[in-house]
Amino acid sequence: MLKTVLPAAAATLALAGPALAADVTGVWRTAAQGGLIEIVPCGESVCGRVVSSAPLVAHPDLKDSLNKNPALRSRPLKGLVVLQGFHHDGAAWTGGQLYNPANGSTYKGDLRLIATDRLEVTGCIVAPLCQSQVWSRAK
């Protein structure tokens, strides 16, 4: 009996491992300004909204004032969608867009879970002009 249970348990863990490793949902602490971004499922993709940051704590009514589109500059930063359109692609979430309210620019991006509590976020103007940050899980 033990000979049958152990291989079955190992197979179950092996199949569950990649699914667990790809779970990028939750609240993440960014690498700058004490930012907190909540990543949630959005249909078959994931998206992320601004929860907080040091500037938002000091000035809760901050707007998206640096947006390249003048019509969007009055949007509140709190709750602003800054990650969207990411689709699971094996070990990563790819093909999404990252919006940086600090400069009003949008980048092509990928998310890669490098540990259960560490997320590598990569944004590219155009490949190979890319930069990455590592975010840590807050919750």
C-alpha cells in the first residue's frame, strides 16, 4: 500500500507545484516609494491596482498627473490599474502592460515568481531595452 501511496502523492505534488509557483495574486511591496500593488485575477489574465505608497499616505488625493494623455491626469492614483493583460505562459505571466505613474509611461512587461514571496517584474520599452525589479509579497 505504501508503495502505491508515495508515488501518487509525489505525482500530485509535482502537478501542483507549477500551479502554486505561478500564483502571483496577492499584495506586493514594490522596490520604490513603499508602493503596495494588489494583483488579482482578471478573467484569464491578472491585473494589478495601486493600494498604497509613501506619497499616497502623505497625500491621499494624488492624481495621475504625469499621464501622457491629458484626459487621464485627473484619475486618482489610489486604485489605479498599473498592471494588465498578463497571461500565464508556463513559469511566467507574459504579454502584459505595466503603467508607471511616476513618469506616465506604459511598458510591455512580464511577471515571474522567483520564490513564493518574490516577484520579478520586467518592463520593456522594446526588447532588449528592459528593466526588472523584484517585489516582495506583503500579505
